[in-house]
Amino acid sequence: MKYLLIVILSFCSVFAYSQDNLSYTKEDFLRGSITPEREWWDLNYYHLDIEVKPDLKFISGTNTIRYKVLKEHDLMQIDLQAPMQIEKVVSDGKELTFKSSGNVHLILLSKKQVKGDFNEITIHYSGNPKEAVRAPWDGGFSWKKDSKGSHFIATSCQSLGASVWWPNKDHMYDEVDSMAISVKVPKDLMNVSNGRLRSVDEDANTKTYHWYVDSPINNYGVNVNIGDYVHFGEKYKGENGDLDLDYYVLPENLEKAKEQFKQTGQMMDAFEHWFGPYPFYKDGFKLVEVPYLGMEHQSSVTYGNGYQNGYKGMDLSDSGWGLKFDFIIIHEAGHEWFANSITYKDIADMWIHEGFTAYSENLYLDYHFGKEASADYVIGTRKRIQNDKPIIGRYNLNKKGSNDMYYKGANILHTLRQLIEDDEKWRKILRNMNKTFYHQTVTTAQIENFLSMESGIDLTAFFEQYLRTSMIPTLEYKLEGKNLKYRYTNVVEDFDMPVEMTIGDKNQWIYPTSDWKTEKVNSSTLNVDRDFYIDSKIIK
Ligand SMILES: [Zn+2]
């Protein structure tokens, strides 16, 4: 048995490779790819059942994993990051053996795994989980106190992975279909997790909060938030009927929250209009105050923006419009459509979450303040684009691409809206995208093909340019008498995106490629439409 385990582990190391002068390790590959020890089983259900001891910064408990056998295999990869430790693994009342290599644990199953069967294992674990350094970006557990000295605790773990605090299949391609989360805390505190609160058990010193998520959920979306919370809520009349909006905040912020969280309904109005029904009616929607900025945790979006508009009070676009909404409410809730319902299979495709969600910020403005406001905002955010490297990261290694996935992503979609030239059609495409990929994990290729098909425009070169290079198309043009000459430079092969120009008082499409073209014009007043994310240069 031992021999087999060693063979598998060394087999995987073959896949370690180096790219762009960055070297990747066996651990990167085991963390970031669909290994043979992951692909044979399909996640069905988790019951994460833990106790959190704030004074000791310690957690312990179990995760029960129900899975469907897709093909015969006897080794199962489970991820749990040090210093957390697996104590034992149990299935059908029997303890199983396992071998650990760094954060990867290969469990040897004793029962024959028959294709189509549903089986369960329970992992017992404990430890002092990694403390968040700069939540939510460098996450883990945030062990904080509120102004009255009560514990105020939260988890965040995108990129790093949920295995930083609980054992699971830590790859995004396979979402669990439903999940129970039970969290025992000291009795003066409350735990808020994803989905709905089903029951609370109480003993002399503790309370256990039992939450249930009745939809597929991605690993990093699972969270615990522990504090001396007060609750208020409302019903939202949405496209799919009554939706419960629930809010959990510190008592000292109750009045401010009641005012600020009125934006939740306005957010739902805008996003249901543009993207279709909120994707988790069964689980409700929550905003939960936390001691860090915020995160898109599914059906329990976390909030720490200080009950003010903007991003910590700042307008990221400098257009003025960024102060018309609370960035964390709007942005993190936008992720319910793009991240939680439509989820990347591989973090290399994280732009699907952040590009569409950054774009949702200006569709919120579009809905409430009009098209000009929306354009001012998204164009205003261009100054944040670095063009340092491509938006798409490295596949199979848990490596994301450039942070340009946010505002370049938004500007790519704003440019695409111009190409479609029909806002109602564009809205239908976005709504249909949410229907087609509802509760699924997807790749960039799927999204690209979908947008090409739905728009009727071949977007191959468009996405190649904007997602896989860091070059920005440059439109060079010059006027020779009544002849406008123009071409693209800085473009990939076959890039031929049309652009609107104002020539005199007339709007007109031009069709540049990398070859010079000539067009007769009747005016020398030329302007390139600002809505297109390109550079333009007048050649003398
Ligand atoms: Zn985001």
C-alpha cells in the first residue's frame, strides 16, 4: 500500500514545470490541477461541523463528504493546509489510512468504489488556522475585537483556498451541490454562515448555529462570521417572488446599517434588470458585517466598508459617480451572479468573476443614473489599468492573471456593448448568459464562444487581444485633404474591431485593420468615440 502512495506522489511531480522564468512546484500542480485523485469522484454534499474557541484561536471538528463515484479508484485527494492537521479519517465506521505530502492528503479507501455509488467519509481535524495578514486578499482567520471588547471573527480565503481552514476538495471545477455548516461558539456570540439558519442548539457555555446552503457553492464562498450580532431584515419583491434580505451587524452600527443597506434593494433592482433573477432565492441574501473590507461569500456577502459610499469613501473613477453607491454592497453582491452562480473552473479565468462584476458597477449606475453616468464611471476607472501582463493567468497551477481583470475587464465589456450597438440585445445576452451557465463552473473559452454566438460577431481576435496580451490596440489616423487614412498597430493577427468616430457632426463607423485604409470625409473635425478601449494617435 505504501508503495502505491509513493508512486502516485512522484508521478505528479512530473507535471511540475517552469514558464516565463517562474518555476512552479509539484505543490502548485497538486493544488491547481484536476489530479487523478480528484477527477474520479464528484462532490455531492459537505457537512462542516466545527467548534471555534476564540480565546485559543483554535478550531476543531469534522467535515463529512458525500461523493458520487465516477470511476473506480482507491485514492482520494483532500486538501488541508498546515498548521491544520487531520486527526483521523473514518468511513463506514472504519478508520482509513492516509499519507500527507505538504497540504495534500491522499486517503486510501478500503471499500471498493463502484461507479455510480454515493459514499461518505468523515475527516476529523483541528488546529490554529493561519491568521489573515491582509484580509480578504491574504486571508485566513481574522481574530478581532469590536469596540466593546467582544470577539469579532471572520474567515476569507480566495486564491489561498478554503483548505486554509477546513478539509475539502480544494479546486474550483467541482462545486458541492448542497452544504450544512454547523458552528459552535461561546454562548454570548453568534455565528453567521451561508444559506439559511435552520436551528440553534444551546448548552451551558456554548451555542451551535446550524446553517444550510441549498445550492451549489464554491469553496472560497463558505464562511464563518462570529460576533455579537444584531439582526434586521426585509422582504424584496423580485423577479422570482419574495426574497429574504437579512442583515447582521454590530449593535453600535444598527442605525447606520438601516440607512446604508437600503442600497441592497436598489442593487437588486439594477442587477435583476440587467442579469436576471438573483441566483439564490432558496438561500436568501445576507449582508454580514465583518472586521475587513468585504467579500463575495455566497448568500452571506460580507461587509466592512464603514457605512459610507465609494470604496472606503473614495471614488475609484474620479468621475463623481463612484460616490453615488456603496462600493462593497454593489460590487460584492454583483458577484452573486458572476462568481457564485457563474464560477470559474480555474482561477486563471478569474476575470469571469472580476471583469463582469467590475462591469456590474457601471450597470448599477446605468440603471439608476443613466447611460452617460455609467460611461463616465467605467472610462474613469481606466487610469487604474496597468497593462502589466495578460488578464488570463496560468492554468492548472492556481495562478491568477493581472489585476487588470477588474477595470480592463469592465472596459472590454463596455467596448463590446458598443460593438453590439443595441442595448436591449446586450441586456438579453447578459440575462441569457446567467440562464445558460446558472450554478455552473465555466472556462473563458465557454464565455467567449457564448458571446460570439449570441452577438453574431466573431470575437476570437477581440478576446485574444484583450485577454491574452497586454497590448492595447492603437488606432493611427491622418487626414490628407479629404482622405482619412487609418490603421491599427499593437494588435494581434486578424484584429479588426470596428470603431465609431465623430466626423464633423456625424457619427460614423470605420473598419480598421493592421493595413492602411482610406475613407472620403467631409470634415476635418475628427474624434474617436471614448467608449472604445483603444489608444488613438494622429499621425502628422
Ligand atoms: Zn470582486
